[in-house]
Amino acid sequence: MTFNVLLQYILPHRALSRVVYWATRWTFKPWKDFLIGTIVRNYQVNMAEAAQPDPLAYQHFNAFFTRKLRPDARQADADPAALLSPADGKISQMGRIVDGRIFQAKGQEYTAAELLGDEASAAPYRNGSFATIYLSPRDYHRVHMPLKGTLKETVHVPGRIFSVAPFAVEAIPRLFARNERLVCHFEGEHGPFVVVMVGAILVSSVATVWDGLVIPPYASSIRRKSFSGQNITLERFAEMARFNMGSTVILLFPEGAAELDALPSQQAVKVGQRMGMQPRS
């Protein structure tokens, strides 16, 4: 076990997350300008894509981190049957779900039931397909719809907040099924699908367009919320959520509902880029 991996087990994740939650919302100008400038320089953030290109114009660090892009910065694939990338980032893994098991990294896997929180929710995806996208600090941190869907339920599953950087994904067993996450169940034209937003070290809050902040950094119990009958339908490519700091998005589709492209691990993707195809109507 490397020192970096050992730290994942011994660091006080919750305490750190609470400190970071407030530090990233502090409006003290020298502080927020220092944080923003450090990220822009070290990660070569492309501010020309941002609706507000001046990094020092943001009220606090979190406003910068969850920044909007210019309307023309991202476009949805022109084919209406294309399944879209929901986020900017890199492909961690994608492929088939085999008898309910999802590939995490070499020698590592977890089950759809562990990820979603129960066997019944996982049943439609037993032999379906999945895609896992890692968002780094340089990336745009808003999550968009991979296809049109009607929201049925959200499930907040509390857990650890290990780093989701590649070194941790390769070393920590069942990482995505252990970290805190928000599971969003949708019904699409070709059946159900799931968008899972996974928290990470220093990152345990997500805001959705329908519910605002849904994972406060002090949450500790499983929470289910039904949206059946509310007719919350989001169009393909529409914004659905944002990470307050960043992490990982996992998509699950039933067998036959999506044919994913063969994108290799660490392939960079952008919101709206084609990742696969739905059956044509």
C-alpha cells in the first residue's frame, strides 16, 4: 500500500470536507483570488470558455468552480439517437455490466446493487452497460443529461469520501460503491437509466436543478425521494446538476438500451460529445 493510499484511510474526511465547504465559500478577496488563481495556473483552466472569463470576478471559489460556460462552448451531437457525455472529464472505464458486476480497475470491481443501494433497483441493469467519467479540478463541473428522461427517484447514499483520482480507483476495493453518492433514477424512451454522482475527498455536496443542495457535508442517513407524478422531464443535453468541487459520474443502462462506443480508459470527453447510440425509434 502506497503512502497516498494509506492517507485515504487515515485522514479525517468529514472534518476536512466541512472545512473545505466553508473555505470555498469565503468571500474574502485575497483568499478567494489566491485559491482561484492557483487552480487556473496549475491546471491550465481554459477561462475563455467561461461565461465570465475573468477568474477574479467570481464571488468565491465555489462560484468559480461551478462556473457556467458560454452558450456556444459545448454542442450536443447532431444525431438525436446519440447518447451524450454528461460531463467534461476522462473516461475511467466503460463497457458491459456482467451478471451485475461493474469493472472499476484492474483487479477491482463492485456490483450494481452495491452502487444503487439495493438489489431491486439494480435488477434492470444486470447485463446492461455502464460508463464512468472522472472530473479533474480543471474541468467544467456541471452535469448534463445523456438523453431525455423523466425523473422518478433520487437516493442519497452516505458513505466514505475517498479520493477518486486514478491512484485511488486502482487501489481501493469497491471505491464507487463505498463513497457518498446521489443516485438519480430516470425513465427514458427506451427504458430506465441511472445517473450516479459520486462524492470524493473534500467533495461531498451536489446541487440539482430540481432540488438545490441535496448532499450537505453533514448528511449521515440514507434518503430516498420519489418524484413520480411530478413530471420532471429533462431534455437531452440539459443541465441537471453541479458538483460543489468535483468527482465522478457513472451512467447505467439496461441491456439493449444503449450501445456504447469503444472509448479507452483516460480518453478525454466533453459535455454533449457522443459516447454511444440509443436504438432508433
